[in-house]
Amino acid sequence: MPKKSRKVRVGKAATNGKKLPKRNASAVAKGAAYAVLAGRPSQQAVTAVFGKTGYALSWVARADRLGITPEELCDRFKADPSRVKKLWAELTVGKEKVADAK
């Protein structure tokens, strides 16, 4: 008897079984879902990486500024927060240089 092929849902495989927020979900629901994907970081951990201004932003806004998807940002944050901190610092330094040039 031939084996049945398994269908893999791409959305679930990419997040290791964790649910992504629905498109029509509220901002609070999306933020909560992304926080779960990022490993439920504490306020201190998020502030340490993104600073006070970055802490006030949503996961979607932070990802937008870094030019990546929120899911990718959460995965990176969970795997290596120091790397995300470095990317965020480079982004803020770049903005300061542009502001000084004007």
C-alpha cells in the first residue's frame, strides 16, 4: 500500500506550530500573538533591545523600520536578541546622521 503524502501548512511550519494573528485581528490581538512568537519577552528585555522609544512601538512598526516581516523579527528576537539590538542601533545611528546632515 503506498504511503499517503502529508500536506504541510506553510504558515504553521514557519512558526513552529505557533499561531499567527489573523489579518482582521485587533491591534492588541496582533501584538499579543507576536509577543508569544518572540518568546514572551519582559518589558526590561524589550527596552534593552529597542530602547524607550522602540518599546512604545508595536512589533509591526519595529519590523517595518527594520525592513523585515513581524514574524521574522520575532524569530530573530527569540533566537538572538543581541543581533536585533545591533540592527536597531544601526538604524537609529543612521537616522541621527541624516538629521545632522540637514
